[in-house]
Amino acid sequence: MKLKRFVAKDMRSALALIKEELGPDAVIMSNKRIENGVEIVAGVENSALSVKDQVASRSIKDDEVTLGGSRKASAPKSSAPSKQEAFAKSLLEILERQKQEQAKQQQREVERKVEKTHGISSYISEESESEKNELSRMRHEVDSIRRLLQFELAGLMADSKKREEPVRAMVYELLLSSGFEKSVAHELAETIDADASFNFAWRELAKTIEHRLIIGSDEVVNDGGIVTLIGPAGVGKTTTLAKLAARFVMKYGADRVALVTADHYRIGAVEQVKTYGRIMGCSAFAVKSLDELPQMLHTLRDKSLVLVDTVGVGLYDERFGTQLAELKQQSKLKLKHYLVLPATAQRRVLEQAYDHFSSIGLKGLILTKIDESESLADALSLCIKQKLMLSYITDGQRVPEDLSVPVAKNIAVKALSSVENDVAKYALDKNI
């Protein structure tokens, strides 16, 4: 671009000089008042100059400077550009043409406003506001094109990966379709040998998931302590409490376990826990809030296991914050918090519940209603990603039969069995 400084007594005269010398394609770069009038720096692309002007521009004068165009990278001589490179280049060319068109449009707008304005001050003010609006609009458009470019290039890279590593790509797509979270699916797919057959890879994948899961060892029953069951409303905390208590009673007897409920919001919750206690022959109590828990636990200090049923409220319920604060206040009691969530919940619900309760420290996850869930992939994604121990699973309402310590292999196979792909199901069946 050739830049030149013009001095005139007023703006109109300066614009006339610019058009006369540089032509209608000239672009105003800057303007300012001086003692004798106004000073404008304008320029024009070299391609818009005549041959005579281009030759003259090679000699640099005191009041002008020629800026060279951007250097273009030479294409490799040995091979033609790939489809990815050609597509990316076309998008960049569109972006460059759009920038040039926007610059021309901005110049026309400036000229139009100058002609309507009788004073330099008002022109500068209007020009400044116009530039801000125009630059803002240009930024949004450039961002849109950048996002499009990134999206298309990501697609091209994915297509390239499918061609280069078809087995890994297929495994990744199947994991996504079964419900695994993207980062977990990618992590699992990358463990597959790129040269492996699909049947072998799919069978090995079950073993990989099995090894990535952290499985409990019936620690609630074996280790005892003060165990709290926490989670949103309707996930099956009270029934799970009764199943754990019955499991303990069958192994150690009813006199060493006690049930405590702090759920006064759900109708019949207190009576339900006390009924379970009477059936199993163990003590059952109720507290109005978790603030009363220290005193209650003092009276139960001879028990090996105390199971505490907490209030089930929505994650956005105002009572949830109160409950969480009360649990944090009881940190000196060394409570063992187990998050109870249903396998039927969507991944976002599971992740939100984990994010809300993880601040108080979680010992493990108890996954309920797995018999009602078509896929365990969402829950397993949470366990793998957060390294959260899967302590127990429940698959029905019977007490205590429908509660068990999970078997990692069975859980992995169940998660992969939900894939709607006959080849994958056949490979998995052969593995079993």
C-alpha cells in the first residue's frame, strides 16, 4: 500500500486532493488538525495504481512510504496441496476478501458523512463512533468465520483419523453412541492397538473399563462407622439404608447397628425408617436437623455402624444449601458420606449432583435402579473421570437381596452391551 500525507485548509479541499492524486479507491488512514488547516494520511493498494504510479512508488520520498504486501508461502514443489489445506486456504481467502470489502464499505461511509458535515470536529466525532461500530461488527464476523474454520478443520482431522486408524475411530463412535462422555470415550479408544482387529479391540475394551473402575469391598458393612447417605430427592436413599442395615444384621447381628433419619420433609419418612428398624430388630431414631446429630451419636457410641438418612431435596432447592452447610459443620464427627444416584439419570444430572456434594468429601457412589437403566455408560463415565469408587449397586426394591457389591467385569460388559451394533454385540458375547 502506498501512503501519502496531504495538507489543506479544510477537509473538503483535502478530500479533493486525495481523489485527484490517488483516485476513488483511496483509503483515509488518519486525520488531525494542524495550524494551517487539516492533515490527512491516505493510501491506496498498489494494485489500484497505474503502471506509471507503481514505478514511481519504488522511490521513497520524504512525505510517503510504500508498504509491501504480505508474503505468501510457496507451495511445495514435490506435491499438490491436500484437500484439508485447500479447504482451509479457501476459507482464509474468504476471510481476506471480507476484510477488504468491509474496509471499502467503511471508507464509503466516512466519505458520505464528510459530505454531510460542515465542521471538522463533528466529522471526527462521527467517524470515531462509526469506526467503533464497524470494528465491533467486523470482530463478530471474523469470530464466526474462525469458529467455522475450526469446526471444519476438526471434521477434516476426524475424517483423516478414520482413514488412518479405522478401528480406534469405530470404537470411539460406538462408545459415544452407548453414552460414554467424550473425553472418557477418547481415553478408552486410545488404549486400543491401532493394528488390532475390531473383534479383539472390542473385547479388550471391556477389560480396559474393568481396570479403570474403582470397586468397593463392602466397606460399609465390614468397616462400620458413621455412614451418611446423601443425594437428590427420589434416588432411593431410604430403601438403600434399609438394605445396608439388613446386610449388616445378617453378618453381625441387630444389636450393633442403629438407624438415624433427619428427613422431616418427606411425608412418612421417619415412620418408614422406624418400621425398617422394628422389622430388623435394630434401633431407629429421628433428629430434627443434623445439628442434633452429635448428641444422638453420643448415645449410640456403643454401635459399630450408624446409618444416617439425610433429607432428599432438589439441587436448586433453597433447603439444599442449608443441608450442605450442616454437613460441613459436622466435619469433626468423621462422617463417611456416600453419594446415592440412580443409573437412570442423564449424565448432566449425575455430574451436577457430584459437583454439588463433592465439596464435603465422598467415600463412594451407590448406584441405584440399574435394572431400570438401558445403559450404565453415563454413571461409569462419572466414576472413571472423577476416580470415584463404585461401592454398591441396587437392582430392585427387595431388602436386602437387591443390593450387592458390583463386579467390575459384569458392569463393564453391561455398559458395552447397550451399543446398537450387531458386530460389537457379537464380539462381546464371544468374550463372555
